[in-house]
Amino acid sequence: MNHLTDCDSILVNNHPTNKIKHIMKNLTNQILAAVNEVVLGKEAQVKLSLACIIARGHLLIEDQPGMGKTTLAHTLATVLGLKYQRVQFTSDLLPADILGVSVYDRNSASFKFHHGAVFTNVLLADEINRATPKTQSALLEVMEEAQVTIDGNTYPLPQPFFVIATQNPVQHIGTFPLPESQLDRFLMRISLGYPDHASERALLKNQGGRAIAGQIKAVCDARTLIGLQHVASKIHVSDGLLDYLQALVEYTRSHFATGLSPRSSLGLLQCARAWAMCEGRDFVIPEDIKTVLPSVVGHRLQSSGNTHVAQQILDSIAIPKL
């Protein structure tokens, strides 16, 4: 991986050069192209997923069984060149199965901590809502602090660290709805939906999906991804756009029982920056915010009972003239 060799200056410079921006644009294009070879016909969802990761967020993929949720999660981890662990969440899964456990060692006459599956770059939490609330809550500290505390000892997780979770619709038998505190820790929630006719025909001809997933190679690595995240955090956002973003957030606080939290507004800003970078720009425009907003706010305002909350918010706040 040579991408970051030419980009080391982004870690010390506040404003990436045109050369760096060009390299970053080419790299994001390569990542998206590689994932789209496996996940056919879902370019928008794949791009949102990448933006979520570049924004240092956790991703929740919700849909019916068999729609390619796990395939997308696996492919993202592979293409990004990250170490990953997959945990199949079930009703009998215990927090120790994920976090790790301290075991008494007779030889040293002391307890030794055995790392759980969470000690990786990407934790693929498959069917996360099939686990009990107690097990789900074990991820709260992990997702917020990127660390595990066991028996009074704190263990930092490798960097970068993400949770990519898949979830079946809550009406399915054997599921436990994620609590609001857990949902809020997922920066984005997306759904894949059924493939279009051409994409499904390609799948039937073994031109995508798991049939070729094993042939996909990494086009990135952990160090390069950290560079991408650093570039995204420097994307320019004008005061006028900050006013627009704040107006959107404040609308939710006055029109819904529970509005968006400060964590949500920061996440929305970072997602807009990441989307702008994927578009090859070093500045955010209103369309960036409008594009990522449904995936950022939908699961946070789901208790409102309105399935079109994102569109309601966008329709109620005028786009600023920049």
C-alpha cells in the first residue's frame, strides 16, 4: 500500500494539497469500485457505508434476511484491508463472548485476561438484535470509548475500530429491539432492499455476491484509512452551512418528542464532510447534508411514528444561499 506514503503531509498540515485531494479521490473511487463488484446495484448504499466509516462511525444495516447485509459488511472489511471478527448474535450469547474474560492462571497465581472478538478493527455483529438486551449493552462502552473495562482494568481496542452490525426487522420472531442508547451509537442506518432486474440476473450468473467475494483484494489498509479520516475532518464547512445544519437539528428538537442529540449533529457534520470527500471536493455543499441526513436521523427519530421524518425535516428548512 503506497497511498499514504505520498500523503504523510496530511497528518501535519491542516489543509491538504491538491495532490493529496487527488490521491484521496482516486482511492475512494477504487474502494467503491471494488465493493460494487460484489454488492451489485447498490452504489448509493455502498457509498453511504464508506462515508460512515470515513466519518469514524459505526454502521447498522437493517433489512430482510438474505438481502446481502453480511456480504456488504465482509466486503467492506476486506477491501479496506482491516482485521475483522464476525460474531453471530444469538439469544444465548454472553457479554464475555464478545468482550473477553479474566481466567485464573494457576502457574502465575493470578488472573489473565483473554481477549474477546471485539479486539479487532472491524467487528461484524451479525443479527445483533437476536441477542438479549444485556449482551447488546456490552457494546455501549466499546462503541463510544473504543475500549473494554473488565474487573477494573481498561483495555484499548486497535485503531481504527468499527462495529458493522446487521439487523433483521423488529417484527421478526426472536428479535430484541435495540435500546435508544444503542441506536444512537450507530452513526448511520441503511437498508439494501431488493436488487433490480439486471443486478439479480448478474447474481444468478455468478457475476457478483459471494461467488466472487473471495477474489476481492484489499485496496487500502488501516494506516491509509486513518489518513482518509484525517482528510475528511479537514473538509471546509462554511458558517452558512453550519447555520443550515443547526436549523435542521433544532427543528427535530421542537417537533419531535426526542430531538437529535449533540452527538447526532456532530455525526451529521462528519458524514457530510466524508460524503464531500468521496465526491472529490474539499468543501461541503447543502446537497451533502441532504444526502446523508436520512441515514443519520432515521433510526434516532423512529419513535415518532413518521416513516418520512427525514423528508419532513428537509422540506421544513430552507436551503441557504451560499
